[in-house]
Amino acid sequence: MKIKNLFLLFLLVFIPFLLTGQDSSAVVSSIQENTGFSFTSLYRGLLGLIVLIALAYLLSSDRKAISWRVVGIGLLVQLIIAIAVLKVPFIKYFFELLGMMFIKILDFTKSGSEFVFGDLMDTESFGVIFAFQILPTIIFFSALTSILFYLGIIQKIVYALAWLLTKGLKISGAEGLSTAGNIFLGMTESPLLIKEYLEKMNRSEMFLVMVGGMATIAGSVLGIYIGILGGAEYEGQLLFAKHLITASVMAAPGAVVISKILLPQTESIKSDIKITKKQVGSNLLEAVTNGTTQGIRLAVNVGAMLIVFIAMVYMLNFILMQIGGWTNLNEGILALTGGRYEGLNLQFLLGYTMAPLTWALGVPVQDIATVGHLVGEKIILNEMVAYFSFGELIAEGAFHESKSVIMATYMLCGFANISSIGIILGGIGALAPGKRKMLSQLGFKALIGGAMASLLSATLVGIILG
């Protein structure tokens, strides 16, 4: 039997045993999300849906061509996923089982990191050192994704999801493959599944590829967000693992809904589904090596990005605080916010600018500014910085309601930020040079679409949470 088949058999047989180290029933029962019905939550959630759909309608390039059937079905699919994960016991358990698998993988990463970094992995002695305790997660997840791709597992799952999206939402086969692929892959990796079709795509198809990339997160960074938000506690990691996975799945139909309002399909499309063959290696060992190398590049990029962007936040806050001191605004802001904000800073400006929107979407009133500044950080800076800030706020107990925490998890889940426009232009532009002008024209609109898709998921979940 080939090594490839032996490894696949190992995964199928032994994955269930990887989870036996935890008492899953006790863990599941210990996590109680409030899912009681609330008229207030319902009308504010409906208001949020109206606001998002109306905003997309106003920004649409061809309002008469919008297929409201596609919009309705897409919203229904998102709602069904949210209800199933939060309300239906066996589906809820299935997503928690996926979460347990991710957490177990985090444990494996920790074991490898302890061998290399030794005592530096001891958080009690040295505290949390991001470079040693968090970034290695990206490397292992990247290698594991490469293995699953080599075995053909990811392709089969993506094909099944693409078939559902294509048949249910009447999008082209290439659009379905790219959108489904984004649930697992990054916004530059997913288009590789359809690289043979990119040059032939019309504007609406290409726009969905871009929005789908902006609205989701890659599996290689999913683990890092679980670690940032869940901390060292297993129950916390499981809670955020389940919701992050759900958010990425919900983002797929959400991206279709928003993109087909902003840029409706007016041309004929092909519904054939055929995955472009992408070789990650000629054998299993090469696949692991290539995945590890890619993970190292991504981890270094993430580390450098965090250094720069967080430094920029502190620099901007220093300038704003100086202005606040000269104008006596700092004292007024301190009094207005009850000490929540020390004065004029980026978080205060973003929080109160985005607060009306987060209120409309159903975030509890006490937390609208806090959630608003996280959404603003995600769009202006990036989701990594926003999740990092989010994790610190959770540790500080800054949120008044658990509903705010869960909704923020969905709002931040996506690559919709200004720097991602450049990443998409470089990534997809290299695969389809003839589409570079189109990509540059649609870049900023795709950012808006990706952000709105994440907000759409959070609003629907907020309605159910009550």
C-alpha cells in the first residue's frame, strides 16, 4: 500500500482517539451560551439586516439586476447554519468536535515548540511571548494543510461545498470552488483552485472571488486566533474554536449575498465544477516540507506586521493624546467614558464612530463603543491587530455582556482590511495578469463587501443569542 494511503488510513482510524484526552461531555455542558428569545434582540437584529442590505443596495452597480431570490436564499442558509450550531444539539456537538480537534492540534504545536524553545514556553515564568508561544501555530497548521491537500481531503470537502453553493445560489462553478475554498485556505491560495478560469471570469465572478477572500480567514491562522482569544483555558479555547469555525463557514453564503447585491451577475455563467490540479509536492515528505516553508514565511510576515501596525497605533495615540492635552479634550473624554478611555486616542475615535452601526446590528448598548473600535481596527489596520486587542479586552473583563464577545468574534472573522487589497492585487494579479486593471478597480469595493459579509453573520447570530 502506498504511503499516501497508509497516512490517510491513519487519519481516519486514529483521529477519534486524539480527542480522548479530554472529557468532552463535561466540557460541552460547561459552556452555556444564552440563546433565549428576546423581542429587543429580534427587532435590533432585523434593523441591522435592513441597514446592511440597504447599504449594499445603495452601493450596487446595477440595482435593477439584483436577484433577490439569491439574496433571500443566501440569508436563509446563513440563518440555518447559525441556528443549527447554537440550537441543534448534534450539530452543535459536531462543531465543538471540530473545535476539539483544533485545540488538540494546538497541543501538538506546543509539544514541538517546547522541544525547540524549552522554558521560554512556560507562561507562568515568562508570561506570554508571542513569537515563541503563538507564531509556531501558523507553521504547524500550514504544514498540516499541505498534508491534507496532498491527500486530496480538502479538495473533496471543497468540491461538495462548491456543489451546494452552485446549485443553491446559482453561481458559477468557479465562483463556488473559490468561495468554498476560502473556508479553509487563504485569499491568495484559494484562487489557485480555479487559476485556469480566472482570465475568463466576468466582473461579477471576479468580484465574488475577491469578496470571498476578504470575508473569510485561512485555516493556517485559525489556530492562532483560538490561542489569542481562548487563553490557556480549555473551555475558552473550545468556545472560540467553535464560533470561529462557524463564522468562516457562514461567511461563504454571506459573501455571495453581499457581492451579488454590490455587483450583480448579468452575463451567462458556467456551472461546471472542476478543481484545478495544484501540486503541493510529489510525495508526502515534500508536501510537509513545502507547507512548513510557507508557514515560516507567513509567521515571519505576521510577526513583522504586528510589530509595525501596533507601533503605528501607539504612535498615533501619542499624537492624538498630545492634541487632546492641548485642547483639553482628554479630561472631557475621560469623564464622558467613565475612565474607559484615557483621552483622545484611536480606540476612542473608532469606537464612537462605529458605535451607531454596532448598536443597529444588535450589540448590547454597554459594549457598542468597545466592539466598534475593534471593527474599526480590523478595517483600518488588520484583523490580527484587532484580535490581539480583543484578547486583551477579554482578559481585562472589558465586556459587559457575553453576547458582545461572541458577536465581535464573528465581526472580526475575515481579511477585510486595507492592506488586503494589495495582497489580492498581487496574488490574483500574478495568476491572471490580464485582470489586473479589473482587480484594482474592484479592490476597495471588495473590502467593503468582505466587511459587510462578516457583519451579516454577526447580526444573524446576535438575533439567535437573544
